[in-house]
Amino acid sequence: MKRNAIFGGAVWSVLGIAARAGKVDLNWIELLFLFTPLVIVPLGLELTSRMEVGAVVSIPERAARAVQIPAAALAVAAFFCAPGHLAAGLACGWLAFCGLLAVGGVMRLAKSAYKRFDSACAAIAFIYISVGGAWFVASRFGLTPIGFQEPIVLLTAVHFHYAGFAAPLLARSTGRALSPRFNGGASSTLFRGILTLVLLGPGFLAAGFVIGPRVKLLAAIILAAAEIGLAISLLFTLRNIQSVAAKLLISISALSVIFSMAMAGLWAIGEYPLQPFVHLAEMARLHGTANAFGFTLCGLLGWNIASAGRLTSGARSDD
């Protein structure tokens, strides 16, 4: 998976440079989405492997890992076709990959993963990404599910790849690093509450878009508060991490999510009276960039480096 992420990063960089030069027709939201199959997902799977050394991997998860690069290539190809049957057919390759991970996530839950926060994080992350994959197919088909139009359809796919897939994996690593400091006291209870909201928040926010503006506002504020709480928790893990590079990356991740979630909160508050403080294009540029590269990329890189030592010791956030 590490090699997949390096290769994917090179491909994404070429696409980004070509889009900037006007050689390919990709906007920033589309590039933010493509950063997930090319870089974020392989890094997330690599981190999962590092944290589960010696664990038995289910057949669906093994199959997903085997086809990750071809599935990511199909996701890229889907943007080089006009929305319609061909583009959606290509996008289905990525959806199939997400579906395999989702089946693996359900199998984890069936094995009682839901009883422990540590195990539930990966299971829920794998299930959420399939929702993002489905919205990606809808976007490339040109559909308007529940009346939503672009760029909201593709942004929903982006949401479930970052907040749904990556954030729970980062929270899991944070819990592992904090666990030696927990003795069942108030700090442990507080982090469990933060982790619960990080896990439930993406689904709650998506439901808010369907139910109505009040629920959407409440869900956005809850998710923003949960991820800011996660950012503060990240800073508390630094003393337990040996690698200087990992400390730097995790610090950047924490500071980035505080900024990106503050932007999300401002957007949500402005959306409720329909007098936005931050417009959607600005959200994609500011919140999306900080969330993708600062919080998610730096966080996954930092925890992958740190996991080579501390996180494979078997400590769990919910033991």
C-alpha cells in the first residue's frame, strides 16, 4: 500500500499540474476527490495493516487491497468522460473496491468489533467509504439523488472519503497513543465521547442535508466540534511519539483540522439563514485543502511513521 500511495501521489501531481496549465479539464473539487483513491486510501490501508500486525485479514479486504491501483485508475479515467453511462461504468470500478472494503467492515462488526472502539473505527471507516463510492458513481452518471445537484453530489463523495474513511482511522491511532495515559478517568470518558461523535458525525451530517437546515446546522457543528476535539487529542499524543518527523506531521494535522473545522462551522452557520459567511467555492479551496493535505495527509503520514514503533505495541484506546 505504501508503494501504491507513492505512485498515486506522482499521478495526482501530474494531474494537478496539467489541470493548472489548462491541459486537462479538472476542477479543484474533482482533484480533491481523486486525491483519495490515489493517495489517502492506500495510506489508510497501510496504517490499518501496521496497527493490525499478525491479525487475520478477511478475503474481501485482501481482494480490495489487490485491486486498489486498478480501481483508482478507473476513478481517474471516469473524469475524462462526460457524465453518463461510460463515466459511471468506469466509476463503478472504484465502487466495487469500496464495496469489498464495506463487506470487510461488516464482517468485522459481525465478529464483535462494535464492542470495542478501537476495532469499530476500521469497520465503520470501511463501510462509510462505500457510501462515498456510490455518490461518486451518481456524480459521474449525472444523477441528482434526492434533488441534489453538482457540486453537492461529488462533495458528498468527498465527505465520505475524508470524514468517513480517513478521520476514524486517525482517531483510532490517536486512541492507541493516548491509551497508556488513560486509567478509566474523566479523560478516557471525554475521548470516548469525541471518538463516538467522529464515528457518527459523517452520517449525521449527511442525514441533515436530507432532513432539513436545522438538523444540518446541528450536525455540522457537532462534527466540527468532534474533529476539533480530536485535534486537541492529537496534540496530547506528541509526548508519546519518538519520531521527530511523526511529531511534526501530527502537529500540522492537528492545527489544520482546527482551521478547516472552524471554516466548516462558519459555513454551516451562514447556510442556516441562507446568508453564507463562506461560499461553497471558498469552502472547497480553504476547508477542502486544509482538510485533505493538512489534516488527512499529514495525519496519515505521521501515524504511519509513528506506528512503526509505538502503535504496534498492542495498546488499545478502549482496553
